[in-house]
Amino acid sequence: MNELRKIVVASGNKNKIREISEIFNGVEIVSMQELGFDGDIPETGETFKDNAYIKAKFIAERFNVYALADDSGLCVTALGGAPGVYSARFSGGGDKANRDLLLIRLEGAADRSAYFESAVCLCRPDGTAVFGEGRTHGKILYEETGENGFGYDCLFYSDDLEKSFGTATAEEKNGVSHRFRALSDLRRKL
Ligand code: IMP
């Protein structure tokens, strides 16, 4: 995609924007806030891919730009893949309430395997899109371990790093993360 000079990211998250800049080096990365849009785009899809597309398409069409969006969450085998696309809204409370509920739901479960999944979408101004997907596998710990990261990180033992994401540095996590893998997958397809 030689015409790709600038990408607007459908997120205000600085960590995400930095990760995207590292993978798409040579491309100007701009946040949607820099275009003057700070609203919430409703995530009404049933899959990570649907939600990434909804967000990217909204920004691409509204501002006539190439837009990139991601959607991600935690999928737990013993819970049939839940909380999945509802990861942020699992308990109806915040991150801590989500983690507490996860531990309660897993009481007595023999299988604690889980993975984080990310879908990313690059949408062109005409609405056509390219997708990338990535996963990172691990297990749900019995108690919170470490204070790094966000969301479910301190409950997630990474098979790749052989430690909790809560005790991993940002560099360590970014090297194996679902989002990094999804962005690399997308980059390869362009
Ligand atoms: P979003 O795709 O950034 O909106 O993330 C959705 C939700 O999934 C977050 O609120 C977290 O609960 C969870 N999640 C996604 N990625 C991660 C991660 O790398 N670590 C911990 N939790 C995550």
C-alpha cells in the first residue's frame, strides 16, 4: 500500500498509539483527538473483528482518511470464551471488579487456560478494509501478581514470558502481546 502516508488511530490511548507508531514506522500516526473528535464510538459488534471495523470505518468515512482501530479482550476456556468482547464490561464495575468476578467464576475450575485476542482493522476512506488478528496464550492465576499493565494483566500468566503480565515490563509484554501480533499480521498484508 504505497499510498499509505498517514493513519488516524480510532483511540486516544497513548500506549496503543506508541505501539502502532513502532510497527508502522515511516507512516505519520495521528490520534482521532488531534482531528477534533473525542466521542465514544459504540462497540455493538459480536466479535473483536466487527468492533474494530465499526470503529475504523466510522473515523475513515467521517474524516476521509485511513483509520486504524483495534478491539481486544480476554477469552477463558473454562468460561466458553467469556468475557471476550465484554471484557471491559464483564462485571459492570471497573478493572478491579472485573478481576474479582473472574476469580469467583473460576473457583473450582481445573482448566485455567486463557488467551488475549486482538483484532485490528485498517479502513480506507471508501470503507474497504484490511484486518489483522493476534493472540497471546497463558493461564489465569489464583491471585493478583504484580502491578504493571492494566485490565486483567496481573491475573494473566504468560506462557511466552513464563511470568505474569503484571510483573512484566512494557517492553517484555509488547514483544508477545496480542495487539503486537495483530498489528504485525496487518502490516504483512499491506
Ligand atoms: P480495549 O480493546 O482496549 O477496549 O480492551 C477491552 C478490555 O479487554 C480492556 O478493558 C481489558 O479489560 C481487556 N484487555 C484487553 N487487552 C488487555 C491487555 O493487554 N491486558 C489486560 N487486559 C486487556
